[in-house]
Amino acid sequence: MTPNTDNIGASTVDLNQQLFDRAKTIIPGGVNSPVRAFRAVGGTPRFVQRAQGAHFWDANAKRYIDYIGSWGPMILGHGHPAVVDAVQRAVTEGFSYGAPTEREIDLAQAIIDLVPSIEMVRLVSSGTEAAMSAIRLARGATGRSKFIKFEGCYHGHADALLVKAGSGLATFGNPTSAGVPPEVVQHTLVLEYNNLTQLEEAFALHGAELACVMIEPIAGNMNFVRASVPFMKRCRELCTQHGALLVFDEVMTGFRVALGGAQSIYAKHIPGFAPDISVLGKVIGGGMPLAAFGGRRSVMEMLAPLGPVYQAGTLSGNPVATACGLATLQEISRPGFFDTLASHTRELVDGLKAAANACGVPFSADSEGGMFGFFLLPQLPQNYATVMTSDGPRFNRLFHGLLDRGVYIAPALYEAGFVSAAHSTDDIAQTVAAAREVFEAL
Ligand SMILES: *Cc1c(COP(=O)(O)O)cnc(C)c1O
């Protein structure tokens, strides 16, 4: 009889690697969204088998403390009973109708109640779709073509938004992706984040032609960089003065940094502050494909079927996704939810800082609500160019050191981190202890 060698050494076979090898033969790069492929940090992506609370288990049945939480949506942790229950009930009533439902009104109302700048809202299926539609709406409402975005801010992968700065303020952007014709980004002006001088100059040159300024108020796609209060105040003033709309991309920060989003934080510092259009995603779906854009009634009424700006979606307002989103918003609206979440997040950030300091590793970190970022830099960066001066190889050693110890942070130094309500003091203490070990050898 031929011995069966299939199971010899089974315990040392890396099942993540096996799945990755299989995936790579039929899915480009083995993944359905690039950063999951671990290209920046090297190594084998973890294929998730299941998740519960603050943890997930990979194909090797190894447990990780999860600081990505699906890149933000899982603010309650995985498998929150109230959310699971709402989704299970919804599923039995049908997956999708292509006709309106009461739950869409309930979710729209919940969003409007929590975000005062939103008077009307439209539901879509992804942040990309919401951001793309918000730009179209801003252009349609103003009758203008040009708009400003900032280097290091990500607004999804719509053509006009895949753009980097041109050679000067008088020139517009260059595509950052093949397949985006230069003509498509010729109206996109890319400025440095937090750079007041550039902002003033851009409005002086192009103010009358600008449809909008689109900004991540706390940029979570260059790790974690806040727009300074004076910068945000000036964005608002210049938009108002020149008849451009201020578009807040809160796909990441909405219902994540505070119940009212990042705009509620700026409104505390700038009296009467409000964006004209807000873009939401991630947390509002609670892990299901759901996003939204909303704003002033007069602007939103420009949308089809009322107005001339076309926008549509077969699965928009999906009944299962809205059930998931509504249950999530209900849970995070409980009194004290964000205070507890913010204090847990600060506990993590302070613990990491102390561990790095004790080991002489340059380190800076910041957090708001359940979102955090850290840099292997002595001071918090204010823009993308400074973020990218981070020590990449050192970050990669930190990433893999943590991963080996069962702590899963974003596999790239320009991504933010997320703490959920399910992360316990014990999870945080374990994370800090693991980081301390890694810092000692960093
Ligand atoms: C994630 C994200 C998007 C894109 O959302 P998708 O659902 O991935 O299309 C847009 N803007 C910001 C700020 C994001 O963080």
C-alpha cells in the first residue's frame, strides 16, 4: 500500500498560504481589494475563517485581536447579537425588491437625526459610489466643473478622484491609475492637506470655477491626520465666499469618531460650522454594503427624479443592509457609547506610546472616538509628504512582530486603526504587551 503522505506535517502546513496560492490563480493578486494582499509589508495575507467580538480566526485557526474591523464598519465588534438578530429577521423577508421599503425611511431618518447638516439623504451601496455621486451633485448644483481635493485623502476609486497633484497650482491633476484618461482629471485640483497658503492661492486663481472642495476631515487614508481647525474654518469661508460647496467625506469618520461624525467636532470649535454635502459609508452599513450622501435640501433636490442630476442603483437601500445599518446606529446611539469607546481607544494609544518611549522608539499617535493612528515619527505629521517619511522597513517589522503575536493592524503604514466596543481592557493590555516585546527588538 502506498502510504498516504497528504497529512504528514499537517500542523505545519500554512493553510493561509494554500488559500492564497489558489486565490492568485483566479483572482488578480489573490484579493478583491489591493491592500489585503500584504504587498506593502510582505508575507501571506490571513484568510479569515470567522470572527466574533474583537477577534477573528484565520485559516490556521489562529486567533487575532482585530484592529481593522473591516476597515471601520465593525464598531460594535463582530457578531453583535442585536445586529445579527436584525439581519436574520430581514433575510427571512426577502433579500432585495427594487422597490421602496419603510426601513429606508427609518435609516434616512436616523442619519438625519444624528447629523444636523443632513436634511435629505440618498442611500447607495459603497463609499466609492457615494463620493462619486457627491461630486456629480456638486457639479450639477453649481454648474461648475472644477473641484479641489487634497493629497493623501482617498474618496474611493472613481476616475475623477484617482489623481495626484500636477506641477503647480495653475495646472490640474495627473491620473494615479492606468485607464484614467488625463482629460477626466483635468478639472481636479490637488492641494497639500493643511496648507492654508495653497488653499488661498487656489481660490484666488480658480474660485469662480470651483464646484466644491472635497475633504476627509480627519484623513484616515494617510493613517490619521487631522485637518487643523484654522484650515477647516478657511475651507468653509472660501467655499461660501466663492459659491463652491464643501463636501465632507465622512465614509470613515462618520459614526466612528463621534456620533455626529467629524463635523460635530469641528462645529464645537467653529460656530455654525456645517458642510454642504456629507458622504457616509462603512459604519452606516455595520459591515453590509451600504453608503450614503446627503446634505442641504436645496442641493439634494437637484437629484433625479426631482432634479437634473442623474444617480441610481439596483441594490440601493437594500433591505438586509439597511437592517444591519439601523441596528448598528441604534446600538451606538446609546448614552455613553462613544465616551467608553474613546477611552478604550485612548488607553490603547497611550499604552503603545509608553511602550515605544520605554524602548526609545520614535513614536507619535492620535485618536478620536474609535479611530486611531500612530507613526514611527517623533511628531504627528500634518500632510501626506510627511506621513511618507515614515520608516517603512521598521513599520513592516512592527507589523509582522504584532501579527506573529496575534495582533492584526493594517498592513500598510498609511492606514488608520479601529477599536470596537468589543475590545476589552484585557485585549488592549495584551496588545500593548505584544507591542512592547516588538519595540524592544525594533
Ligand atoms: C473607504 C473609503 C471610501 C471608499 O469606500 P468604499 O466603500 O471602499 O468604496 C471613500 N472615502 C473614504 C474616506 C474612505 O475611507
